[in-house]
Amino acid sequence: MRIYDLISTAIFMALGSYIVLSGWMLGFGRWQQPGSGFIAVLSGCLLFGLAGLWFVMAAVKQWGIEPTRRLFPEPGSLRRVLCLTVALIGFTWILETAGFVVSCFLLMVFLMRAIEPQGWRSTLLFAFISTLFCVLVFQIWLKVEFPEGWINIYAIRKWMR
């Protein structure tokens, strides 16, 4: 019976790929201004992903593959993954209000304290250096426009003069 699961999931994955490509040709748009293919692309990705998961589960049962390792082998690794997810959601949530510099600094501080706890001196030093590096690379060198917020690149340039 599992061979039929493999065949049907392959068909659903092909259908999901077709829906994604068709929706992309209609025009995805942007997250703020979705195009006419926005829902099609997202639903095609969901169909492809779920069918892929179903395919892997059916293949494991069909060929008798036993998992040799756990998904989160170390104790506390699930907590670290959840902390990272919450940190990235929080980063995107405060990015518009606080700006790139403050958001990036707070993200680094949170990650250094929550994921693999470090001392405050190394945490603040690493957060400062990584934020400075991101500003130099993205805002100055690549000229990417991020939300300015409370501390922006122009205020930093004024302080340097």
C-alpha cells in the first residue's frame, strides 16, 4: 500500500510545483502589495511541502528505514531553536519602529544571552561589532535602505564629524 503513497505524493509535489510556477508567472508582487499570483504561490508551496513530508514518511515506512538520530539530540536544543525563532520574529516586529541599528544590536544581545549564554562584556562587545559590521556592509557598502528608527546612519555620520 505504501507504493501508492509514494506515487500519489510525487503527483501532489508535481502539482504543487506547477501551481507555484503558474502563480509566479501571474505575478507574485510583494508582501505589502500582493500580486494576482500571491495566493497561488503560497498555496503551491504549502502543497509541495506537505506532499514532500508525506513522501518522506511513506518512504521510511516502505523501505523500513529506521531513524538513527533524534531530531534534537542535545538537551535544550529545542529551546534554542524556539528562542531563535522568537528572536527573529521580534527583530522583524521592532525593525520599523526602532530601526535597523537598534534592532540588530538587540537581536545580537538576545542571541548571545539566550542561545549560548555569554558574559555581559563579551555579549555587548560582540553585539556592537556585529552591528557595526552589518551597517558597514549593508548600509554603506551595498547601500541597502533599512528603516532608520532612533539611531540611523546619518546620525552616526554627524557624530563622527
